[in-house]
Amino acid sequence: MNAPVSIKQLAEPPPECVPRKCPACGDDTPARKGIGRDPWHMAQCGACKFLYLDALPVQEAFEGEFAWDATFVAEKKRRRQAQPIVQWLDEKTRWRLHVFPRPETRYFLERLARPGPVLDVGCGDGGHAMRLPEGYRPFGVEIAPRLAAKADAAFRTRGGQCLQGDAARAISRFEDRLFRGVMMNSYLEHEFWPLQVLKALRPKLMPGAPLIIKVPNAGSLNAKVMGGNWCGVRLPDHVNYFTWKSLSAMAEDAGYKVRAPFGVNLPTNDNMWAILTVDSSPPERS
């Protein structure tokens, strides 16, 4: 694995930086992987081998200073400075992304869920859910206040709404068996407690409703070659780094059956998708 890039901080880290146990199993014996910058470092759990950041700003910081919409521009500038040739080539060859049809989280939802109320967790400004066809009634959860307000205004035009705040608590406010499908489109890598959120969603799903997850693939060939320069490394807002094995294990721990869409999760793809449905049997792992 390549040595990590020397990264200038996006902003001075807040003094309230807290250590973090493994979000997958709760173990507190991580081994750092040599990728990161003080005080944010990627670590691997000593028990279950999950990859995650072992120290984080307090969660409230992700509603303001470290909200995705606040860090996106600064992160793009940092990458241009750190890897000018790579980033120039990437920007000049964006056409390559449209040579073949690209998988989209909402497409999987359309194929698997009938029109009706659907939930987008980490919905941003609501743009992804609003591209669903008429008949789907979008609801959302978003931690960044500015984005949540935009999503709420959009969703209300179709009979839905967006709740702002911590995902697990916001999800608990919805009635049980409400949603015909759920999307997590580039969200779970940002979530402090992903296992708890997956568990919180189970009673909110109608029987057979799919949960579609898209996350960066930390097991991809590019991730292995690029190391700390991999496009999926974003500090401190990417706090979890999933492989197919670790994503499947977490989904099963939360009580879901999990499968991959056919022909999508290739080793060369920096992202991966999973389709979850509720397992009627109790989860084997706590």
C-alpha cells in the first residue's frame, strides 16, 4: 500500500475530539493503518477487522464545520494540490464515466420497490430521491441543516418530508412499516454508528421492502494500489471503510439478508452496492 499523502487540514480540528470504539463490534483494540492525519487515522479493529477512524470530532461538528456541503469544495482543492496530474486527468476524462450505463441507487429501488413512501437516509439536498418517478413519496433524514432544509422543501411538494439530525433518532420518529423501500446512497461511510442505524430501520420497513446501500469499496483494486491517495479516503467525514465482507457481516448482524446486484460490484469499481431485506429469523450476532 502506498504511503499516505501529506494532507493539509481542511480546518483546525475542534478541541472536542473523542476516541471511538469499533462501530461494528464495539472492540477497543484498533491497529492504525498508516493512513490519515492527526487526530484522524484509519484503524483496523483487532477483533472483527473492520476499518474505521479511531478518533472523531464530536458529532455536532458534522452539522456545521464538517458538514459534507462545507467540506466538499475544500476537499476538491486539496486533492488538486496533492495530486495535480491525477486530478487533471480525472477532470479531463470525465466522459469515460458515461461510455457505459452507470448503476444508480435509485434505479435498483425502482426495480424492487413499488411506488409509495420511500426513505433516503443521508439524502443531502434531496436531489437523488426527487429523480424517482412520480408515485414515489420521498422522505429523508439529513444531518446538515442547510441541505435538510432544501430536501424538506422539495419532498413536501410530493407529500413527503425530511427530518434533520442524528439518523437513528430521526428514523425512530417515523411510524413502523411505513416505507416500501430505503436508499443509503453514499451515506453509511459517514455514519458514526452504522450498525445501530441499520437496526433502527428494520421496523420501519414494510414486509419485503428493500434497503439499497451504496458505499465506497475499500476492497477495490484502486484502493489497494492508491492507499492513502485513494479517492474514497476523505477525512474526517468518511469515518467507515467497507469491504464487501465487512458490509455483509454488519448487515447480517443487524438482521438482514444481503445480496449484491448482478454484475455491478467489480474489483475495478471504487463503489459497491448491496440489497438488504429483513431476515425473519433473529440475528445470530449481537
